[in-house]
Amino acid sequence: MSLLQLIRVGRPGLKMRPALFTVVGSSLLLVMLLITVQAIAPVGVAHASFRATKVARDANQVLINPNVERLRAMARDGRLAPTVKVLDSLPPTTILQFPLVPSGIKALFPDAKGLVTIVRGDRTSSTSDTVTLDVQNMPPNITFTVFFIELASKPFGNVQYVADLTTRGDGSGETVFQLISFVAFAVDARHPGSSQDDREGLTSGTNLEHLGMWFGSLQDAQKVLNNDALTGTIFDGGNPPLHAGPQAMTDGQTAPVF
């Protein structure tokens, strides 16, 4: 006879008390329910824990970007300048940065600094890269011309004008432009020639792998640098041809920066 039957029947000749039956029966059902929950709960918790672990593992999974790894290997091998930083990015995007340092303005503006950020998208479909140039502690309220150049310092070699940058009253400024930068080159169609680029292989003309900034106006340069003897350069358009000032900022590197 089961316990429940004993409770219901009771001893012979003894009248069953409804209240006692209710209390005992309810307690028994509660015990059975607790035992069932304890038996099932570990299974549910285990499944929940597995799902949470899997989600966390998937979220923390790092995708390998072959372009980033290739540029970092080039930096380690000295084929990119040591100042170049290749940032983490999801494929197919590639992002690198390098600083600019004062050249022609160094004596009067030793704390001038610049940061160039180049963002490249899918190499198979992007028609240009996005270049951002930020500067600080520069001569205030002055327009500078930005060039891609063959050599970071004199004699500069082949060059390509890419943008203007005008500083604010506190000497800060920025410019954003889009063009081909990772494979920038200059070519003389009379003597086209070719160059070997470590990233792209054989390219046309001469690779432009450095960046510099020039005073857009000779008069501005003479005033800012307190030197009326400065002569003009070709690093700007307009008339007369040599109306630009000297180089103000450069990446200052021998190895390529892009």
C-alpha cells in the first residue's frame, strides 16, 4: 500500500481528518516537485551556459586581414618606414597612419605636428583612398599646399599636388581628400619608365611614397619666418610660377610611408 493510500485509508476504526490529509498531501506534492526541478535544472543551466560561451567565443573571434598582415610584415622588414602604424581593421579595409614633423618651420614652430590617416577599401573595386591630414601648433591662419612626393626632403624629385590646408587661429587644421595614394606615381610620357612597388609590383613612372606641406604663399612664408630673403618655389599654381614658399612639414623618412 502506498503512502498516499495509507493517508487516505488510515487505521481501521479511525475517522480521517480532512485537514491533516490536506497538509500531508500538499507537503508530499511539494517535495516531489522540488526533486523534479532539481533533476531538470542542471540540464537547462548547462545548455544556457554552453550557448553563452559559444556566443562570447563568436563575438571575440578575430578575423585575419591579409592586407594588414602584409603591411605589418613590410614594416618589420624595413620596407615601410618605422613611423608607419598599420591599424587593426576588418577586411577588406586597410588603415595606416604616419606622423608629419616640422621642416622649414622647425626653428620657430618646433612643436608643430601632423598626423596622416589613409583608409583604403576593397582593392578590387575602390577607385580612390580617403586621406585625412590633421595638424596642430602650426602658423595660424596660413594656407599650405599638400603634395605627394618622391623624396621626403630636398631635392624632392617627382611630385603631385593633392590638397590645400588652411590653419585656424590656434594653429590647428585639417583636410580630407580622396585619390589613389597606395599606388600614387608620376610619369613623364616622353620617358615613361617603370618602378618596382613592394605592395603592387611593377608600376608606371616613379612611385610617390612620401608627403609634404609647403607655404602656399611666399609672402606668408617671409612674414611667418621673419625672412625676406626667402625665394619662391614651384609648389603651388598661379602666377608668377615661383610664388609658393618653402616646405613646412614632411614625413621625414627615407623608407616609404605609403
